[in-house]
Amino acid sequence: MFVPCIMFSQTKLGKAKESLSKTSKSSGSSSSSSNSSSDNDGDFDFVSAFFESAFLELMYYSTLGIAFGGGDYTEMNPYPYYNNHGEFTNDFNDNTKRSSIKIGGNYLINRINGVELNAVLKPIPIAGLDVSYLNFSESTLLNSESLNITSISANYYRVRENNFSIWWGIGGTYVGKEVDTWGFAYNLGVDIYPVKPISLHLGWRQSFINDNTVDVFKSQVKYHIKRAALYTGYHNYKLGSETISGLILGIEYSF
């Protein structure tokens, strides 16, 4: 009676932390148990490989462009859709600026609670610092678990057009709560401003933690109200062997 109860009481976050803590020394003994979940992760592994390939190609071609002159000079609007342009603009005036700060947060609607806080600092239009903090919490009848993830990356905004931008970056990710490990991370994304006051955001981040990865895919639709924006969308988090996904609700503010 007690064995099934103990087995089913193990939380998804507990399994995620266990898989993220594994190194090459300990992974061999658990290879047989991991085979059972490999089929479930097949689709996401395909997505991961696609974005990894896209990142390498984007990094190559965008970096190659530096040697041949780079992109046009741009500045930033006080907020998206100011003067009917997106974040970046070629129409310079007294209100356009060379630096910006954007802060925000979102909540994941899922059986597992997920809260993310994010800040993006752009000291110049072509470069920025992206900092995010993720906290997951889960409770069962017998126990509860939590997991926090902090990511920092330096982003390169290679394409900066009036209605869209494309960027990539590299940095590091720290997974706490018993994993306590730093790992290399890369990310890429695109922001599209098709029609005022709506914008679209797609982002991907992959972090290498011990012998596993933390993969984050984001798709968002934003409604801009001057400096503020309300948004919703779909986020997919692969935390080692476990996948958590769902609808998100968020808000952000531009300075």
C-alpha cells in the first residue's frame, strides 16, 4: 500500500532536480530508467536541435556582417509604437534615445506554479543585458518542491528595423534548490510590430546544466499602452527530464 503512494508522491520538480543534478559519473547507473522517458522528449529534442542550428547560423552570419560594415545606425523610441514605429527607429528627433530599460513579469497557468521576473537593459541600441529569474513551486499530499533558475546574457541586436528586430546572446544560467550549478547558455529571438498596438515576441534559451539542459521557448502577443504592455502567450520549459508548459499572463514597462 505504501510503495505506490511514495512513488506517485514524487513531484515533477523533484524529478527535474534529480535529472539536472546528474553528471557523467552518475548518469551511467540511471541510463535504464531514463530510457522510458526518452520517447516523450523526442519532439522537444527535435525543437532543441532546430533552435541550436538556427542560433549557430544566425551567430555566424550576423558576426560576419561586422567585418563588412554592419547594420545601419538606429536609435530607440521612448516606447514601442511611439511615432508609429516599433522599438527601433531611423527617424531621429529630440525624443529618440540611445539607451532603454524594460522590466516585466509573468505568471504560468499550470498545476505547477511558475513566476518569472525579467529585465532588459540596452546601454546602446546594438547591445543589451538580459536578466531573468524563474521560480517554480509544486505541492502534493505528502511533500512540496520548488526550483529557481537565474539567467544572465549579453545580447547582440543585429537586425534593428522599424517594425522588427532579431537578436542573439550568450551568457550563463544558475539552477538553485539542491542543484546549485552554473551552466553556459545561449539565446535568440525576434520581436515583430505588425500593427499598432500589437506586437509579437518569439524567444528561445538553452542552458547546459551538468549532463542535461534547461530549454525555454516563449511565444507572446503584447498589447501596448504607451510605456506599458499587457501580454499573453505560451511558454514551454524543459527542465532536464521534465517538461512544463502552459498559458502565461504578463505585464512589462519601458523606461
